[in-house]
Amino acid sequence: MEENKKSERKRKRFSARLYSSKGIVCSNTPGPKIVLCNAGQATGLEKDNIYNVIKEQRLDIPLPKFIAEKGESHSFLVFDATESAVLFFNICNGKVKIGENGTPLYLNFVEEVPSTEMICSLDNPKGLLLLNNFITIDEEASFLKLFNWNPESSNLKHRQVKHYGFEFRYGSNDVDLSSPLKEKIPKECDVLWQRLKEHGFNLGTPDQLTINKYSPGHGIPAHVDKHSPFEDTILSLSLGSDVVMDWRHHSGKYVPVLVQSRSLLVMQDEARYDWQHGIQPRTYDPVIEHRRSDDSKNTIRVITSDTTPRQTRVSLTFRWTRTGPCECKYKTLCDTVKNVSTDNLEDEIASNLEELHVHQVYEQIAGHFSTTRHKPWPKVVQFMEGVPAGSVVLDLGCGNGKNILRRNDIVQIACERSTGLLAECKEHILGVSGADCLRLDLLRVPLRNQGADVVICIAVIHHFSSKARRLQAISNIHQLLRNGGRALITVWAKDQTKSNYLCKNKLNQYTETSETQVSVGGVHLPVHENRTQFKHKDLLVPWKLRKVNNNKLENKPEDTLLRYYHVFEENELDQLCKEANFVIENSFYEEGNWCVVCKKK
């Protein structure tokens, strides 16, 4: 009896928190909709976990619709009827344990659940063509039997891979033409080139083939095949399972495309050169529907909350190799654009670089990032505690809002560009008197000049990819401050020898020849080895997303995202602040960061 009372108190506490912080209306009246108060996408919960509970408890009910919003630690179930929901509630609430820590599941009935439908562009990327039912069911079966899969055939951790003609190198997305393979593309594939002619494609015969075998739950990170080593057409034949492929443009456009089994995907033009494509690692894919818009005049593409399970999928990717520099007109992702220095990077290229390797990354990692940022740095707390009562304080690039102090004698405005981090910040500052959130781009500040007494800008300026943009950001801080106003600005330092960032076991692992590079608009950026000393000022730093599968923490290559950083030399930040007309009050190094306290004259 006492245990039941304790579970009920916990359930009510979770429910109250959800009601106050998320606007979820819990109900004491049973209905078909249930909120899982303490389990969601952020805690690693997946649809299969819920379905396994229903199976293990031997509940004779139809499977409910599962809704888990990105970055949230709660989720929802929608049952076919109130009776099914009540049965699940009575059996599971506070009793069934889920997750690697065996946490009891706490439930409540709710009046409404969020709509997870998303409207996106109807048009596929230019040059992307899907030829459905390109081969027959019998031909598909023959292709699947053609390739001998064994553990030795795979050189990747999470999928099996075979190469013909030349080995495709995943680190650089190209091939080594000086090292052809003995095995050439099987003659059984010749039927594909003949059939392509019937569709108006007289492409000849490719000379490179990569075959990937994906188990459900595995994917491939967003990428573009390197421009110069391959011709302007790439083909992909899908076998065994449908899959949703994500297409992302550096302008921020996003188009999910359903690639059906037995279809042939043709990539040319923009789709080949100017868009990244990838497959998210998950066991279920969302359902994509084409519907009439509300005015019934246009068709729209809608991603629904319904899902379909993935099966084992095999993809055959055919390429035509070439030599010499690429002559395409799409320069942002081209590897043969003339090398560009980040010191004088054109604004459009710099903006695209930051969109790809700063803004899009933080939107994807917001929830995980927030769980790793709990306490403000001691020097930030010291600075903020010294802010006079009645001051207006701007936190520019606030992240999850950890630097907002619980002071009710000042006005604190947390500003952040990432919508995901802004959502985390809103939850963090809930209940802090005089605190609010605002979405803001530091290069385009919509706030009144000279309206702030104090500005903090913690670990933000190092994400701008040209000196001009870094100076512009600091100049905007200067404009926001009243005369006599003060700012604390911090950036990552190139010298990490006096910090805890370095891992002693990795001090001697760095070699120039083993370094991976990524090219964006002619800028060749090395990919940094985490926990080692920085060897470059402009680089990409990996962020490994935390994923839980079958109650186990996984680190997959496809879950690694790359963030752009410009790491600062000593006095470099000071000089930028002086160029922005600040007076330096204090400049110091703390735990791998250069920090400046400066004042507006």
C-alpha cells in the first residue's frame, strides 16, 4: 500500500512539472491518450520498448500510436479506445521498469497530444529522379543472392560493405584510381544499363560499385560524394526494404524522400553536387504522404506521426570515375575550388559553412548538448554576481541558459539562435523572476542599441568562420551596450596544454597523414581528434550523439557530427575587442579558454 502511495506521489509530481513547464494538460478522467511522464526521445525510449512492454505484460490490445518529440524526456501514446488505455495504465503505471537504469514508468491521461506532422517541400532536389519498380521481384531476389556476405566482407562497424572496380574510401568520399580492384562489376548488372536507355539515359557502363548491407536501425551520415573523382551521374539501386532518405541543402532546405525497394535513384545536377544526402539510424521510418493543401489548389508533402518498420536493406551504388579538377558550377561543396583562407572568406561561403557545421549541428544535438552543460563557469558566476542591481543583462548565445542566475534584482534576457537550445533554455529559466528568452542571430541583432548594461557572450565568437564576421559580432555587442557598459567574452584557445581537455593517452597519436579533411566552398578543414592538442586554428570538432539501443549506450560513426571552430591564439581576442572600440579591463586564460572583460567608453 505504501509503495502504491509513493508511486502516486511521483506520478503527480511528474504531471505537475509537465503541466507547468510544457503546457501539457493532464486529466483525471481516463481517455485514449496517455503521456509517459519520464520517458522519451531524450532518455533513449523507442517505440519497440513500449511494444515489448505490451507483449511482456500479455496485454490483448492493439498497438498504440507512439509520439516522441525530439529532445524531450516525455512521450505520448494514443490508443484505439479508452478501455485499452486504462488497461495499459493500470498494469504499467509506477510498476513497469524501463531503460538501462530500470526506472519505473509514470503515466497520466492527457486531453491532447502534440501534432507531429511536418509540412516540407514537395519538390525533390533538382536532378534527383526515382524510377520505382525498376526491377522485378524475381530480379531483386537474384541480386540479393549474387553477393556473398560474410564477416570478412565488411570493413565498417555498423554495416557490411563490398566494393567492385575501386574501393570507395568513406573517410574522404572518393577512390584511389592507382589501386584498382581485381573484382569488376558483375555482368549480371548489365541489364540495368540497357533498361536505363529505355528511360532516356544513355550513360554507358560504370566502373565502380559499392554495396552496403544495412540492418534495421543503421544508417549513413549526411554526405556528398566528392566532386572531382566521379562523373556527374550516380546511381543507387535499393533492395530488400523501403527507406526514407534525407536531403539537406546548405541553405537550410530539407526534403525527406521515400526510396522504395526495387527502385533506382538517379543523382545528377544539384542533387549530385549541391545537396547532402543521408539515412538516419532508426528501426522505423516516418510515413510521407502527398495531400491537398487547405485551399485544395496545391499538393503538399507531409511527414506524419505514423511509422513503418525497416527491414534489412541492400543498396548498390554505381559511379563513373574521372580524373582532373571538377568543372561544376556548384562551389559550396566542391573539393576543387581554389583554396580559400578563412581570414578573408567571402560572406556567402562563410554563412554556408556556419549553416552546415554550426547551426544545423546544434539543432540536431540540442538535447544531448544540454545534458552535458549543467553549471556555469566559476568566472562567469563571479562576473554575474558583480552585476549591479537594476541592470539589464544580455546573454548572447545562451545555449541551455545555464549562465542565467536566480537573481530577482536584475533583468536577464537569454538570446540564442538554435531553436532546440532555446527550448532547453526556456525550461531552465522557468520561474526565474525578470528572465526571458529571445531567438537572435548575433550578426543581425533586432534589439535597441545602447539598451544593455551588461553582456556576456560565452563560447560563441569562435563559431564565426571569418575574421570579418567575428569582428562584426563583437562590434554588435559594443553597440548593444550603454556607455560605460561591460562585457565578458570567452572563446576556445588553441593552446590547451594548461587545461583538462587533453587526454594523456592521446598526446602522441597525432600524425599529419592520418588527418581527415572536409571541404566546404574551397575551404579545406581538418577534422580534429578529440582530447588532443589543436594543430590548426580553423577546424571541425566531432560531437558524438548519445544513442541508446536495447538499453545500451552506442557510439556509431553516423552519429558523429562536425562543428566548426576558430580557436584563438593569445591576444587575438583582445585585438578584436580593441578594433570594436572596447577598452580591455582584464584578459585571462581559464581552462582552455581566452577570456576578456571589456568596457564601452
